[in-house]
Amino acid sequence: MQRLLLVEDDPALQFTILTALEEKGYAVDAVSTTGEAMERLSDTAYPIVISDIYIDERTGLDVLNEARRKDPHCSVILMTGRGTVETVMAATRGGMFDYIAKPFDLDVMLEAIERAEASRTEVEDEARDEELPESQMIGSSPGMVEIYKTVCRAAPTDATVILEGETGTGKELVARMIHSLSLRATQPFVPVDCGSIAPSLLESELFGAMRGAFTGADRDRVGVFEAANRGTVFLDEIGEIELNFQTALLRFLEGHEIRPVGASRSKEVDVRVIAATNRDLKRMVEEEKFREDLWFRLNTVRIFMPPLRERRSDIPLLARFYINKYNARYRREVKLMDSGVRALQDYTWPGNVRQLQHMMERLTILAARVDSDTVHSALTVMESREKSVDTLADAEEDQIRRVLAATGGNKSKAAQLLGIERKTLYRKLERMKL
């Protein structure tokens, strides 16, 4: 076996990886800084380089560039505990072989090295050098890093993408990221909520309609596909469309031609389609509620968005991101405390990232700091809204009782979380005979 280069500044992790590689029979040069890595690369063309990204004044991206300059066939495996879509995209453009999120099992690293050895003779195209977009996707968990990798590989193509996952997991955000990183980035991105459009109107909404085609059609109407020509159409809630229209959608995906309702001829449009659903389309196919051929056509690239409860390690990043965002928007200086982060991580988040975002906005407006008490109180208020009550007065009384219980009877904090003045709360408590 040829000698490998390992660049890792954490002594314990470096020793662990080095020991595992040597036990597998690899000869390894291990260094702790980018300077040492550059010196090694100036003398030796390594077939495989394994490097952390955030090391010192330079990064693993510099190691990647130097390794690929020395040997264009070099397979570079990058690893980091702070993955972002920007670093993944930059590494992809630089010709990295793989990108691994810390912490990882050693088997993941060894499997990546084996794949690198197997593809040693493959040469990747030189990536285009262009400005990266502002960060939109937040998270460094292994699941999110895998999504970043898929997005970066699929974005430059025109492949149809299906995004699956629960409501609130960020499917439209990923769709917009794919569009922004594609060759269509300067063209329209048009989202369509298929579930909110009446089935009888969906065809004219997407394909357009001619004047007089149906009652109320007093003029020609341009459909979504034609309006988004050369751009991207995002079909959200694709699982809600009826079977009779699924055939028309499949025909469009196969031929990229539309025929407006009432028109005698078809016209060609150049549109990329990204679809999303919170339903199990495979099961719907088995139940004959969704066409199998349409499912296969949409499933060219599949991205599953994990629920927030399955990537709790991303919650601190998301919480800080939203605190900073809403502090700036509302000119606040709310602090995020460690106890607040732990409380956020302990919750199951049935509404996923969207629910977390809305709660962080509320806390930024109402609280002086986000700690365990304010998080638990806000969750109590949030969950109380879902309880069925008979009258508005009952709802108000129930909510006040819950917030008081959550704050341990602290009326000032309760008033702050309820969004009312303290004297107003006292009047309500007097009326409630509390």
C-alpha cells in the first residue's frame, strides 16, 4: 500500500485514526498543522489525503487545493465538526473525494479510504470558480452533511429531485438552495402548493388556459410552467394531486411540453422540477393512490429531510442562528444560555425547524434571555394552544394558569411571556379569583 497523509490537530483523534489505519496495514504520515501538510505535499504526491477542515490560519480547503495541484488524481477526504453547505460546495468544486462529519465511526473513515483506492484512476472535472451564496441551511449533523453532499452534486444538473420529510423540516429551503447553486440561478424559482389548489383548477394553474376555455376564463392565462421557463418549479405537497392529473404531469416531465386548457397545440418549455411531500409516496403507490411511473420519474434524486428530533446536535446552531436573526430584526439583545440550549434539545419538536424558529422569535421578543425557565414556559404556552376549549375566556384562563405554573408563580415573568403588562395580569387574576 502507498503512504497516506493525515492532517488533524486534535492529538487524541489523530492518534485514534493513525492507529486504526496502521492496524489495517496503511503507512501514514501524520501532521498537526497546515504548514506541515504543505511541506509534506511539496515533497510527496500522496494518493490519498485525509484532513480536518478547520485547523489553524489556513484550512483543509488549502490542503485540498495543494494536494490536487501536486497530483490531480489525489483523493482528498475532508472531515469536520462544523459542516456548512458553503464548505461542502467549495470542497466539491475543489475536487474532494468525500466529506465526513465528526464525530464518526472509524468504519466510515475506512470505507471512504477503500472507495478512494478503488477509484484511484478516476479524474474529476475541474469545478467552476464562482461566488458562493449566503448561508441558508443550518446544521452540521451527519444527516445534514449527507444532504449538503447530495445538493451539491445534484444542483448543477437538471435532474428532477424529490424531497421527502415531515412538515417543517425545511424542504422548500433545500429546493431554493438547489436552484441557487444551479445553472438556472438567475432565472425564476416558482413554488406551487399543490395541496392548496382545487383539483379542478390545478391543470390551468400549471399549464395555463385560453380565453373561453371554461366559465370565468375571460382572458388567456399563462401557467406556472411557462412563467418559469428556463427556471425551476417547486411542486410542494405533490402527494395531494389526484390520479387523473398525475398522468398529465407525467406527460409533461417526459416531454417538457404544455398544452394550455382550451388550446389546440402544445408548446415546449424548459423547466426543472423539484417536488416535495410529507407523505409516503411509496406506500401510496402500493395503495394505488399514486402512479408508479410518476413516482419513478420524480425519484431521479431523492433527499430525505430528517426530523429535528433525529438531529438534536443541530439545535444549538439553529437556536443561535435564530436568536441572532431576531435580535437584529427587533433590535434586541437577548442572550442564549446553556440551560436554554439543553432544554431545547430535550424537546421532541413535532413541528420541526419551523416550530423552533417561531418559538425563538417569540422568546426574542418577550424574554430577556433564553434559559431553561423561559423555554419551558414558552413550550407550555405553545402546547396549551392545541387544547380544545369551549370559550375564549376559558382559553385565556387556561393559558394563564399554565404559564403561572411553569414560572413557579412568578407574575412578572408570566406577564412577560403572555405579552401583557403586569397590572393587566393582576386584574385578570382578580377576576379569576386567584
